[in-house]
Amino acid sequence: MRGRLHLRTIRKGERPLSEKCGGMLRKKRMTGSMAEYVKVAVDAMGGDNAPGEIVKGAVEAVQAEKNIKVYLVGKQDQVEAELAKYEYPKDQVEVVNATEVIAMAESPVAAIKGKKDSSIVKGLYMVREGKCDAFVSAGSTGAVLVGGQVIVGRAKGVERPPLAPLIPTEKGASLLVDCGANVDAKPSNLVQFARMGSIYMEHVVGIKNPRVGIVNNGAEEEKGNALVKATFPLLKACPDINFIGSVEARDIPSGAADVIVCEAFVGNVILKLYEGVGGTLIRMVKAGMMTSTRSKVGALLIKPALKETLKAFDLEQYGGAPLLGLKGLVVKTHGSSKAIEIRNTILQCLTFREQDINGKIQKAISGSVG
């Protein structure tokens, strides 16, 4: 079953989805001599639930994985006050003081230029300078996108880095590329998205020769807007991409493709609709179960199985969205992220680093344009 081994939901006491990815490689590391830490800078001040849920997620990550060290970047007094609530391996967590915070409503360009002591800017510089292997933030998406490209920098040959979240499907999960970084994209950008997404799905999720589809308003090749019509033959002609053609939005939840290619406007609409429909459906199911005595009895009987099934469509289980194609790893999580998503995103960075996804992407892109 495609990807099912890596992407099923977390049960009590199990390692999370992000830890399961690349499990064979991790087993090899853990049974050998102790390797040096994979170092992850975390924006402790970003998101609706900072710093509380961010710190909690970081603590849960180092409790689960001894080869990760987390640098919590933010206002030191607030971060340390949250850390004081938990028991954790002290050598795996370090606080980096940052006196400024970039607000969601601020101009991303102005904020990156003007707030040099912000948690986002300092965290990104830690990646650029090689002090950390990855940066994770639930803060301003615009600031993370701008900072990622300006501070960390694009890998050689990459035209535009896309945001690529995993989204749950009937067959496990698919990678949505792009969901928010490039609203106005060119055909060549989408071809690169397909290449980068294929590398991610093969080496992080474990799907060999992943199926790539382009989002369209019909299955026929001649359908679509100007961007889709121009991109379709380019994808079709790529020998290194397993292109299966157009994918309609209604077919995405069934797992019609492993890599779903689109420009960011369409991708963001798909992602937000996914979140909205999922939340609404769960509420309606719960309400329906409470309508009568019979339904309540039935609800008690099916509750364990239903809970497990619905959890599979919980986006928090899948970690954050990496900004593919940079010189270093930058991962954006939802602004409303709770501890579980922060934890899974940090653990996701371990597999990404172990599998050298950035190196594989740069090799593939430079080879295709060379």
C-alpha cells in the first residue's frame, strides 16, 4: 500500500508519523555510535499559541528523540518561564534570546529588514551560518517566505521555492506543491515543483516513483487555464517525473496522485477547504450521534474505530510545510499550531536532514538545467 506504512496515525505510545519516515535509516544511526545532534532552531514567539504550545512541543520532541537539539529563539524570560514547567534533557534544549517579534500583519519585507533581533530573523541566520540544520516557525508566513529566500537563500538552479505540506488522503498522504509561496507562477516553476515534490515523497515518505498530477478543472489534456495548458506538455516530456496528467480537486482526497502540483493561489484554496470541510464534517458527525438514545448507544460502540479513522485526517499529525529548494531547511507550521504539530514538525526535520533532501533537490534541479 502506497505510503501507508509511514503515514498512519499516531496511537498511544507510538512514535509519530514524522519519526516513522526514514525509519530504516534512523535505526541504523541509533544502533551505531552516538551521532552529533541534528540542530533545530524554533521560533518560540511565532503563532497564536506562543510561547506556551511552542515550548511544550519542543520539549515533547526532545523527549521522543535523543539525537535532536532544539534552540528556542525568543524572549528569554518568557521562554524560560514556560520551560520551567517541564522535565526534559537539559543538554537538548537551549534558549536564544531575541527581543523582537514579527507580527502577522506586518509587511514581511519591512519586518525582515527592520527587525534584526526578531525570533524569525535570528533563527534563519542560525541556519544560514551553519549553527542549525533547520528552522521551524508558526509565525508570519510572509516573513518566513521572504526571510527564507533572502537570508537562507535559494539552492543553485531553483527559480522559486514552494511551500509543500502533506495532506491526508484515503491512501495515506499526498504532497501539495505549492500552497502559499508563489501566487503567480510560470510553467517552468511548476515543473521544478514536480521534481522537488517527487524527491520529497520518495526519500522522506518512502513512495517509490511517486505519481505526479497537475490540478485542473477537468481530466482532459486540452482543459485548464493558460498556466496549466502551458505546463502540461512540459511535465509530460520529463523522463524523471512520473506524470499521470490532470487531477480534479474532488479526486485529491482519494489519493489520485502522490504529488499535487499547482500555483500557490489554487494550492492555498485547496488546503483551506480541506481544513474547513474536515472540521465541519467532524462536528456534524458528533452532533448526529447525539440526536437520540439509539444514536448515542451506537456512538459508544463505534467510538474507538471512528476516532481512529477521523484522526487520519487531522493535519496536525503530518507536521509542517517545508520551503523546498533553499540552501537550508525552513519549515512553516500553521499559525494555530498546538504542541503536537510543533513536535511532529521538529521530528520531521530529522528525517529531512538524514536523507539530505536539500542536496538531492539541488542535484536534480542543476542537472535538469545544466
